[in-house]
Amino acid sequence: KSGFIAVIGRPNVGKSTLINTLIGQKIAIMSDKPQTTRNRILCILTQPDAQIVFLDTPGIHKPKHKLGEYMVKAAEGTLREVDAIFFVVDATEKMGPGEHYILERLQATKRPVILVVNKLDLIEREQALPIISNYTSKYEFAGVVPISAKEEMNLDSLLTEAKKYL
Ligand code: GDP
Ligand code: MG
């Protein structure tokens, strides 16, 4: 099995940490400059049963100018070609207009979107469900996986979920 997964989410939700943890070493190509490229390979994860290429998709956030609009369109084109999308959110942050904007664009791609609720280590166990419901009550997801990229919690479940779509 092999395929492509786009990793999307607002800054600071933990995308880089997740990729670095998955790959097991700090080799992921990370730039905090948004909208510099159409898409970048973050890393290629090779496992006995699967090879997954993780892609970064800058430009999916709200455009502020004409070039930005172009970038959003380019990002959406890329997204239609991936096997699945990891939409990463921070469990300690409220869902805001940034999330709504991205989620509407993601729904339009018709690709399976997996809600990855990161920073599980920072919340109480009983807080997880209401946080997840904020998203699942408004948008449809192919799967939901709570994780801690930093503490390496539940990453095997995330990969199992990802492999379903390859
Ligand atoms: P990105 O902008 O989405 O790539 O986010 P980063 O991976 O750079 O992470 C932003 C900050 O959140 C950093 O200080 C990380 O150490 C922290 N962080 C990322 N994942 C976790 C997590 O699972 N738990 C905790 N406590 N902190 C995290
Ligand atoms: Mg980053």
C-alpha cells in the first residue's frame, strides 16, 4: 500500500511535531513561511505494510491578496489528488474562523478528512469528547483520532486510520 496524505492545520497546532515524531528524527522540511510553495513533501514514512508520503499544503488559509487567491486554488487542486487529509487541531484552542474557513475548503475537495486532535496530554480525559463534538457536530469527518504528537500518544491509531485510505 502506498499513498499521499496532506497535513493541514493552523500554525502551532503541532503539524511539524507530528511529522517529526512519525519519522522518528528531525529531518522533516519545515518552513514557517506560508505560501512559498504549492506543496512540499514533508516526509516519506516507510513501513513493512505501507509507504506514506506526507505533504504540506500552504495557501489553504484565507487569502489576503490576489496571489493568495491563486495559492488557495493551487492548494485545492493538490488536495483533490491526495488519498486523505489530516486536519490537525489543538485540543486546547477553541475552533475559530480559521478552522471554519479551512474545513469548508476541505469539504469541497471530497477527500476523506481525518480530524487529528493534538495535544491530548494538555487536557483532562473528560474534556476530549466535548472538544471533538465541536467539530463533528458541524462537519463530516472520515475519522477522528485524538493524539499527542509530543508525548507520542495514539500515533499507531493514526497510522492505522491513514492506511485505510491508501
Ligand atoms: P505547527 O506550526 O503546526 O507545525 O506546530 P509545531 O509542531 O511547531 O508545534 C507548535 C508548538 O506546540 C511547539 O511548541 C510544540 O512543542 C507544541 N506541541 C506540538 N504538539 C504537542 C503535543 O502533542 N503536546 C504538547 N504539550 N505540545 C505540543
Ligand atoms: Mg510547522
